[in-house]
Amino acid sequence: MKLVKLCPACGERNPATEVICRVCMTNLSSVAPAAENAAAPAPEPADAETCSDGTMISRPEVLTLSLPAEGGAVSVQSGHVLGRHGDSGDVFGKFRTVSRRHARVTFVNGVWNIEDLESTNGTWVNGRRLEPKERCPLSGGDTVALSLACEMKVPR
């Protein structure tokens, strides 16, 4: 029987030896391995985060990135994938240089992050190209680009 660690935050089935969830970076050191076919735990509420002392603090449910050139915006939740076939595909479908599954946005320890998902044309934060699978924290006012054609701004 294969054992896995089920992430209490996102439900990801991680290898039993993992100490941090490979999707959302939740600490798994206190999670006991379970059978691979075990039911995943219910995810934590989207608007709360558990502190190391067990208390819950509220967190933003969504991050709204503005698309200045388009005059619009895209709202994403932690764990959402940006791209033509991602969670907001309707927004990115017109950008042929944006990969189908381009980048993932997560909210970890009170900070929004973006991670390049091995996209063809790269994910850029403030003019710096992220390495494939690199996770980068976002701050208010940052410029995020999914290829050179699709630029977004993080709200201040």
C-alpha cells in the first residue's frame, strides 16, 4: 500500500516523505501519512490561515490583477492557474504567446506568490524572468508579465 501526505490546505496528495506541500507550500511536518486512496481533507476556508499556534487569521480571498493595456482586470484565488486553459482562460485566450497553463498564483504565509509552470515564453516579475517552477513573492505595484504580450499590475 502506497502512503501519501494529504495537504490540509489544498488536498494535494504529496509523497509521504514531503514536509511541505508541493502545490501550496503548506507545512506537512505534522501530517501523518495515509493510504493513497484515502479521502482528502476538506480544504481550509479560503478566507482564513492557520498560524503556528493554531489561531486562524483572515486573508484575502482573491487577488485582482489589472490589465492596463486591456483596460480590464482578472481576479484569482490561491491555487489558480493563469493561462489560456487555466482558471481564467477567458481572459488569456486572446494572448497566443501565453501558455495553456502558464503560471500558478498562491497565497502562502500572508504573501501572494506567482510560480512559472514551465511556460514557453516565460513569466516575468518587474522585468526579471522567473526560472521554471520558481516561486516569486508579489508586492503591491509589481508588474507581472505572462510573455511580453500580457502585462498585469498587482494592486497597491
